[in-house]
Amino acid sequence: MAKQDRAIRTRQAILEAAATVFDERGYEAAKLTDILQLAQVTKGALYFHFDSKEDLAHAVIDAQVSTAPTPMPQVSKMQEFVDIGMVFAHRLTHDGLLRGSVRLTLDQGGHELNRSGPYREWTDLNLRVLEEAKERGELLPHADPEEVAPLVVGAYAGLNLMTQALGSNRADMDRWASALYRHVLPSIAVPAVLAMLDMEPGRGARALSAAEAAAG
């Protein structure tokens, strides 16, 4: 059991180190030697867990959604929909694995990488919540979850690219995510539901804290 636990910790250390290097340099400029040095592991340990730099990058990409915390259930499904994105924006300020995964997902280098996974998974997650909101009567009649879900995911990708290009602080994503929901939701949510939603900056931190407290 101790050996297995050590292997799990080693794999996680490699993933987090790789995410940091990928975030700082992008896929093509990232070197395995830098990842090994940051993770403080041997080349043999890295290749025990990952076949190649490409395999390691895919593992970082795949971690984007699989490691995402589950938001606390809310009275309103639309609040849960907002919380998914606001928690994501907040985590960008302190979660190195998420930042590295996002950088790889948006990176135009490394054409051999399959970056479709996070887009599909975030869309599916948002779609499920929006469909439940629709069933509960929280959405306006014309609002189509199959259109709204990918639209919001694509907007997040665009905001991430913009903040990177402008050299903005990661914390700016919290403000932009809030603005996105404040402009989009009035066109899809019924007024009574809209009036109850918390879309203000800092919502992600509050929602994540509540989820962690419940899990703890």
C-alpha cells in the first residue's frame, strides 16, 4: 500500500510540474529536463507513468475537468450553472494544474495534441445543468441549452486567450466571467430566477469554499 501511495504521489508531482512548465512555456518549448528538475524525480520515474512528452501533455489536458470540484447543489439550477464557470475562473488564480491544462488547450503549438476533450466535457457538464434548469422552468421558452452550453464554453476560451494576449492578471478572469453572465443570463433566465442569482466577482471563491467545507 505504501508503495502504491508513493507512486500516486510521484505521478501527481510530475503532473503538477509539467503543468507549471507548460503554462510558462507552451507545449513546444517545454523540456522534459525542466519538468524532471521541478518535480525532483528521475527520468525513469517519469517514463514509468508517461510514455512521452505528448502522453504527459494529454494527461495534463485530461485533468482539467476530471479534477474540477463539484459545486454545491443550489435551490436554483441556474445558480449551479453560474457556479461552474465562476469556480473555474477563481481556480485559475491558484490552481497550477488547471492553468497548465488551459494553456495546452488553447496553445496553437503541438499539432499532434488532441485538445477537444475539455471543450466537450465542459459543454456536456453545462448542458446537463441547463437541461435541468429548463425542466424546472428556470429558462425562458426560447432558450436552447444545446446552444447556450457551447456558447458559454467558447466565450471562456476567448476570454482566456484575450487575457493571455493582453498580459492580464489571471484574477481578471473572475471579473470577466461575472460580466459574461450578467450580460448573457438576462436573455435566457426567467426574471424571478435572475433576480436571485449571485453573479458578482468573488462568487467562485465563495462557492468553492462552501463545497470544500461540505466535503471536509
